[in-house]
Amino acid sequence: MLAGTAPARLAAVAAAGDAAAAAAAAADPVPPDPVPPDPVPPDPVPEVSIDRLCAEIGASTATIAGLAGQPDLTAAVPTCPDWTLRELAIHVGRAHRWAAEIVSTRSAEFIPFRSVPDGKFPAEPAERAAWLRAGADRLIGAVRGAGGDPVWAFGEMRPASFWARRMAHETAVHRADAELAAGRVPDLDPALAADAIDEWLCFLSGPIYGRPDPRADALPPGRSLHVHATDDGLAGAGEWTVRADPAGVTVSGGHDKGDVAVRGPAARLLLVLLRRLPADDPSVQVIGDAATLSRWLERTPL
């Protein structure tokens, strides 16, 4: 559900008559399941609590809502190619409603974007913030009500808490997109940013929904990438090593060495890995084979 992405982005699908978001609708990356997915074992207990994830959904949505209330939303979002602030706001509001519909109905299969109710972005600037907050509230209520019930999650059945985590990170990164477009410096919570890095390296950048693993092309066999978040308090939860061999790609936690290491605050690392900031951002240090990192970033778009 991140803009400009294949696995992560929820395509911004236009409601009937909403031409402004139509361009984003054509790239919907999530086709209907050919058959209902088989259940899979529940996820481990997430490192970040449901309360904290839900709070992030609400807080980041409030920031986006504040920017979406201005009359002119035609400003480009540099980190989301071909999107304006209007399309970013539409995307976030519809993504929340889409995830809420999956969770609240305990759906075992993909739900088309166009079937989700209340997807029309308000024409009146004064109504836009309330529309965005209502979508976030609907999602938060659905996740809390579902508990650990299994729901559809990109071709698998996972606990409803999956969508709290997915949408917390989705919304936080799009909040950063909106703030960067407005000339602000995003300030993401280190623990949440580290959890978003974990989700990206271990799941979203991988072979979800039956596709070939993009990481296998991004990291040549025998090569490795180490990511190290330097924030105090993260300890071992802030390091990952991605390795590629002929059998496939693996991601492990903890301190290690790679052919290239990228280190810095978790919030900045996340934005670098998601190509919101360049790898030469002053707050980030690249050690070792920079070409390996460049190839990884080039071939794992979000």
C-alpha cells in the first residue's frame, strides 16, 4: 500500500466519477485469488503492541488530514511518482476502508477496492479531514473487534492484527511522503520504524502472493546486506542481515557482517530502504560494497 510500489502499495482506486485518482487505479497490484487461500499458522505475537499500532494509524492519519484540508491539493509528492497530495490522501482513506472491510467481514479472499463503501473523497476541503479520520477509526475499530480471528492477507490467512501492523506502517510512510512534499522533516518513532524495516525486509519485499522473490534478483547469490538501526533501546531488534544463496534469500536478526552495511537511525534507514531518501543521506552510513546496496534499492521498489 505504499505509493509507487508493487507489493506494498494499495493501488489508489477511483470511486465512480472521481477522475483525479483514476490514473492511480490502473496499477492495482492485487488480483483476485484464483481459489480461496488455505489457512496458515498464526503469526507470532508482534513486537509492537496492537494499542501502539492503532495509535500510530490515528496519529499519522491526523497529520495527513491536516495537510489534506487545504483547498489546493495539486502539489506533487516527490517520493510518490505521478501522485499529488490529493491522490495520496485518497489512497490512504481508501486503503483504511479496504483493510477495515477485510477485517470486519472476516474475509477469506481478496475484496475489490471498488466494492468498499464510502470511498468518495470529499470535494469540500472542510470535509476531507473528517473523511480521513473516519476511515482510520473504522480500521482501528475493526482490528480491535476481530482480535486474533483469521482474515485474508495477500493470499494467506493471518490474524486480524496483521492489518494493524500493515496499515500502521503504510500510514506512517505516507505521512512521511506528505510531510516531505510540504517541506517538513518526518519524525518517525524509532521502534515503529524498526518494525516497519522488519516487515519490509522479511515480508513485503519477498515472494508474497505467489510471485517470484524480488530479493533474489536484488541480491546476487553469495552476497549479503546488513541493516543496522543505531537508536538507543532497540538492541538486537534493530539489526538484520539479508543473505542470498542458490537455495534462496534469508533474513536473520542480530549483529552480523555483510558485503555492505547500512547504518543510522531507524526512521532514516526506513526511508532509505523505501527509496524516500537517497542512500547518501547525511544521517546514514554505508560501509562496504555500495554497489550491492544500490542494486538492492533499485530492484526492491516500494
